Amino acid sequence: MRERYGLLVCFLLLLGGLVYGEDYISSGIYSPDEISYIEKLQREKLKLGAYSGSRFLDEKQPEKSLVYKYERLMEEFFHLDVDVEIDSWEHLYDKFRRGEVDLLLNLVVTREREKEFNLTTPIYENKIYISVREDSIPLDSWNDLEGREIAVLKSSYYSDYLKKFREKNYIDFKIREVDSAPGSGEYDYAVLPSEKVHEKYNLKKLELGEGEPMGIGVARDKPQLREILNKALDYRLKDEILDFMAGDRSRRIRRDFYEVLTPEEREYLEGKESIEVFFEKDFYPMVYYDRSKEEYDGIFVRGLTQLSGLLGKPVKLLNGRGEAWDEIYNRFKGGEGDFLPMYFTFERARNHEFSRALDYREIFLVGNTQRDHKEYMGVGAVEGDITDEASKRYVAKDREVVLYKNSEEMLEALKKGRIGACIMDEDMFTYFNQTRFDLKLEKIRDLGHFPLCFAFQNGRSLLVSIVKKAGDHLINYSEVKSKFLEERLLIKAAKAIEYKRKRKLIRELMLLLVGSVGMTVLINRHSWNRKLHKLAYFDQLTAALNRTSFTEELENLDFQGEHGVGMYIDLNGFKKINDKYGHHTGDLILKETVERLHKLFKRREVFRLAGDEFFVLQKEGTLAESMELAHRAVRDLEKPINHLDTSIGMGVSIGMCEVSSGVRDPQEFIHWADVAMYSAKKSGEDSIVVATEELVREFDSQKELMEEFKRALMKEEIVPYFQPKVDLKTGRITGLEALARWKHRERGFISPGTFIPMAEEMGLVSKVDFIIAEATIKALKNWITRGVVDKNFKASFNISVRTFEDIDVSEKLKFLLEKHGVSGEAVEVEVTESVFINKINKVMGELSCLKDELGMTVALDDFTAGHSSLRELGKLSIDTLKFDRGLLMAIKENAKRGRIIYSNLINLCNDMGYNSVAEGIEDAWERDFLREEGVSHGQGYYFGRPMPEESFGERLAEERRG
């Protein structure tokens, strides 16, 4: 017997453990009692409710709704079995009150409801608005609500709020309660929460006030679940939900935008590599140069960022050299660029196409109160600018017009008395009045109003239409004026602070002359300024540049014209080390990581993005040179860090992306590098992967497939296919193995080798296990009822190790057996050898319960294909060993030695009292050999391929008749 054991050990392999994502256990935020409660919930099915019209449900694309992303969070983090319930608000709220729904999303957290339900901490704030169906309907003040009918969701917090608002403000309007949340275009007047209002930028709306915040409602009988959710929200889930909401909002806006484009416009947009735009250097408040950030800012600049995201195209700024207006305009007239912001005039309309007016701005004749402008005949204007146009139209012929390159030169001339007045628009007048403290400007007279628009090159009517439609999605034209005013107030405050700081600096310099006190004040002032800069742009723990610095660096990067390489660096196993040794040790590792990176790279190239994620951005050098540095980084970072009595080794994964590799904007650049880093982590520790278009395409395709897999679970696309198990002596079918199949509605069958690893990665393998288990038990009941199987027939299905570790399998299977009225004696559960890896005591307890309490049998699947251990094999309570097909292949490769191995294994199986099943039998020779060696049962293509329930039932009935 010892020889047989020894021989077996020689041919068994040891497999590594599985690596799981972060969940409620690894987070370390729950007590043992809370973990026990969560595991109890895992044996139940929770109902997650979202009402029609809520932010969590997208009526146009239900499968992409936030409710299903939230369901995934609950399943991945807590491993809960969650079903989504969608209904009207009134019905869903009634179900929630009756306890038929466990969790209700998008619920306003009020004091009254806190007395009745368990409510989580608020997730996001909530303002309440009135919106109108179209722009022609008046909505400028609360007075416009007088005598109107306003639609609001029935029996909701918003209905109560509107009633109180009417009473408090003595406004006489009618309230129309409707069954589903009113949209922005269904009724003349409707109440909308902020979450709905902000889905469309150009929606005409009026704010009623601040509402109570939004959270999640938890059933009355689950107070402990509320506390568990609150911990999860504070720990991670709240940020993920807010990220989901922000991403969902952007997705909806972009989708709605593309729906309004014509086929010709879509084709034109697809053919454009980028949108090229000019702007005037000091076109305040649309564009101005922020010296503190050393970059351009303003409403127009920020709008271009939004436009780029909406169009899915990079927006290229053409005049980065700060040319004067006439130089810019001459380049534009020469055919460069696509559009620029500019005042409309009939002369300009001959050469360009214009958008609708963003706003109407006044043009002034302006003087300097410190000089008598009446003495001077000269009037200043900027060459080629709207002020030049206005001078031709409004300035008397007897007064000389002096043209300047820019506004600064013109104001210097005004200050020194070379001209008596100048022409400027209201924004420039306001800007210079607030920022030029060396002269005092006054309006002499108004010269008229001019429309401010976007000017396009002639012949680009499709682009005009596209940008106009984009503007309708991005610009609330009724709010443009207030946005300009906000921008003015901000810059006024900033310039006032700068002016005061300069005056204080002068006083401090004077104090410096009379003693050391002045020196101290000056040093403290500069020290404080440096400290503020450091807080804004540097990571406080490691002193590396932070995400703000990284974002600004990427925004200034020309992805079409520049070269460079980015490295996305992630520390392997950092969280485990952080949990094991404490946050102090984790902080030490992060500091040491940055210190080692600074030795390899320039300090301005190293950024800490978050946690243990770093980025190195090199604007010089080739990919080969960067690759060499990356390998050095791997070697340096994996060197152990000595802390107290412990030596801690760190691995690292690096994803690399070239700036010139085809990426078009910062978001795509980061995504490519992130995909490469993710691939490096999957490849093994200390790996370096360079992003390619094919790699990113495959990753994105995999992500899309994962989303489809989630939907497949809900749409019952995951089904069992049954393969017969045959008694090798009689040739009769005595059982079956149920195998999971994904019957995709468009792609056809998708291999289990593709979607099972995906299910494990997503934490959904237990859902697959129990879908197959229930379908098998249900089919078995049908065959028993029809009398096509006898009492000795065994239906088997696989339960994964992850499912055993996370869920009370025996309770779940007991429920399914009772639900369908099937005895456990007719069922066999198959487990793989990976049950030896973790939580073996829990697994052994579960297996004993399956056998002793439910009467099931247990089979060890794929024996000898994994990391078999005789020591554990003796401990496990199993009934059947299933031999992997690899043993039959070994016989074909070396007949003599293969027969010896198989014979010894079969003898071992018989000696230990196990049934034996050989898998993968494909021809008569294999069947005959196994029967001669004493194997009792077999399965494989020779006896039948896996088949759907109907076909297998016909096969059973045919054998029964024959």
C-alpha cells in the first residue's frame, strides 16, 4: 500500500492559490459579529429597488443603468445574492413599507422617514428645481409660477416639499401628482431634483431651494444592515457610487448628443482627427492667462475641455505663442483652424459662418479720469478687433483713430496721455478696471451692442451644426451672463488679493531696512506662499508631485506633436502589507518608493496618483531608453525595505505607454497606461507591459464582455448542458454532469474557458454555480415525474471553491431541493482539488453536512490534474474520484508507464472505497481499457456530448424504452 501512495505522489502537482479582490473581509472594517451577520445575509436573496424615472434607471438603456452597477458593488463587496426590483415610485414605496423590498435606492433622507425606516448616511446633496418644457414658457422668478399647474411625483418627498413651498411663499399654483418622475419635456412645469436637472445643461430651470440629501433606504427588519452599509459607504462604496453617477451623467449626455446628429454629421465627425481652435490671448472672461498656474483659463478654455469630451475628439489650441489679435485673425482668414470666439459684424459675415449669439456685449468709449480726455483728439482701438470695427462706425471723422497691437499697449498710451480715449467692450472695461490699479477708467458713452458668437471657416456648415448642437447640450444660454459675472467676481477677488499682497510686500521691504523684524515678516510671508503652493501641487506624505500636478501636466501635453513615455507603477501586495504591519509601515514604504524613484528619474517626472499608484512621465528619450529605466525601477523597488525587526519585500507592476502611440488625449493616455499596468499585474510580479492598440482593444472588449455577462445572468443566458455518465459494464446511462454554457443571443455559444474565469474575477462564480444547480435539480424533478430515470440515477454539478468559502452551500442547496421536491440522494456535488487551498475546515464541514443531512454524494473532479494531496484526500468526506483525461493521454504517450500509473490509481481508489469515473473517453479502445482495469463509470464524447435539457430528456426516454 505504501508503494502505491508513493507512486501516486510522484505524479501529483501542486497548484497556487487564488487571488481575490477586496471585499468585506479583506477591508478589515467589520467585527466578527458583523461578518457573521453578512454571511447570514448571503444565504438570503435581497431585493434592491429602483423606481422608474430615478437617476439609477436609464429608460433608454436599462442594461447600463446605475442600479445594476450598484447591484454589482453589493455582490462583489459583500457577495450577496441581489435581485433588482423596478417599479413605479408609488408601488415600490408600498413594497418597501411592507418589507418586500430590502434596499431602496435614491431615497430622500428625512427625519420623518428615519423614524419609520432604516436610512443610511447621505450619499449626495439634493437641490430642488422647477423646469419648463420649452424656452417660450416664462420662468424667470417665482412670480411666473402664479396660476400655473406643476407636475410632481405622487406621494414623494418632492410633493410634500412643493406643498410646503406654496404655503410658505403664498404662491397660488396647482399641484398635479403623477405616477412616475416627470421628465423635462413632458409638462409645462415640473419639479425635478438636481440629479435630473444637471443631466441636460440647457434646461431652463428655477431653483426652489435646498432639499434633504439622498441616501439608501434599508428595510425595517434589517437595522444591522444599515450600519454595515454605512461602514462600507465611508470606506469605499460612497466614492464608487459618486463616480458611477458622474460617469453615467457624461454617458447619457454624450448619447443624447449623438442621437441628435444626422448621419452626415456623424460621418464628418468620425473623419475629423481633432478640432482646431484659435482664441484671443486676453479675451476676458472667456480667455485669460493665469500666471499663478502658468496656463490659460476662462469660460471658453474650460468649455473646450467639455466639448472635447462630448465630441470624443481632441481640441487643439493653435495659438499657444500668444499672438496679437490681428495676427490670429489673419491666420484664421488664411484658412487655419476651425473656429474661434468673435464678435459678429456684417463685414465679418461675408467671410465666415457664425453660431447663434452666446451673449450681447456693450462697446464703450472709455477715458482716464486722471487726465482730461477732452483735450485729446486721438482715440485708441485694437487693430482688426471689434474696437477697430466700432471706431469706423461710431467715432467722428474729425478725431484721429490710433490702432494698437493689443489692449495693453492701448492702455499704456491712455495712461501716458498719448490718446484721450479708447474703445473697449464691457468685459475688457470691467477687467482692466479691476486689475489695473495705476489708472482709473470711466465710460464716456455707449457705442452700441454687438453679438458675441463662434466664427467658423466658410464651407464648414456641418461643423457649425455639430458645434451648435453640442452647445445646446453644454451651454445654458440663459446662464451665460451669470457665468461671466461669476468669472469677473473671481478674478476681481484674485487681483485684489494680489494687489494687497504686493502692497504688503513693499511695506515688508521697508521694514527690512530698519531691522531684523522686517526680515522675519518677509521670510514668513514667502514661506507661507511656498507652503500654499506645496499643499496644492505636492503629495504631503511623500513630497512627490500630486494628481493635481499630473492633471495639469497632461493637459499641457500635445498628444499630436510631442513624444514621450508614461509609466503607470503599482506596488504588488501593498494592501496586505499595510494590513499586516500597520499604516505607519505602509507610509514608510510609500516614502521609500518615491525616494527610490527620485534617484532614477527627475523629480518633476514622478507623480503619486493615489494610494500605492505612481506615474512617471518622461517627455524626453525613446521607448527603449525608458524601458531600460523601467527595468532598473523594478530591480530597485523590489529590494527589501528594513523596518524594525522586519525585512519587507515589495514587487511592482509597470504599464508603459508612448505619447505618440496613437492616444489622442489625457484620458486615453492614462487608460492605455492603466490597461498595460493591469496586464502586467496579471502576468506576474515584477512585470513590465507596453500598451498597444491591440492590447487595449482586447481589454476593452473583455470589459464589454463582462458587462454582457452580468446581463446574461439576469436574462437566463447561462444554462446547463448535460453530459451522460455511463456504467462501463452495462453501457447504460446512470447519471449526468451539468456543465455551464453561455448561449449569447448575438455571438452564439461562448466557451466556459472564457466566462468562468471572468465570473471568478467578478466575484459572480457562486451565482453561476447556483443557476446551474437549480436548473439541474428542476430538470431532474421533471425526469423523475416522467419516469425516465430510476432511483439510482445521479445528477451532478460543480460547486467552486470560491462558493464554498463565501456561502453556506448546504443551506442554499437544502432550499433548492425543498423548493423543487427532489431528494438529496439523487444529487452529487462535484468539487475540485483547489478546495485544499483555503478554509479547508469550512469546506469539510459543508461536505459533511451535504452527505449527512441532505443525503448527497460528493465527487472529487479532475483528480490528478491539480495539486492533489494524499494527506488532505484522506481527510475529505468524498464518495467518488473522477480521473482527468490527462491520464489517458499519458497512456497514449507511453503505454507501459501510463498503464502502471492508471492501474495503481484505480487500485488506490478501490482500496479507499471510492467510486471511480474516467473523464474524456473518446473511443472504444479507451472504454475497453478502463473497463478491464476496473473503472466503474465513464463519460466523454464517445458516450455523448453535452446537450440541452430537452435533448438529454429524449435520450433518457429512448434508453428507457429500448
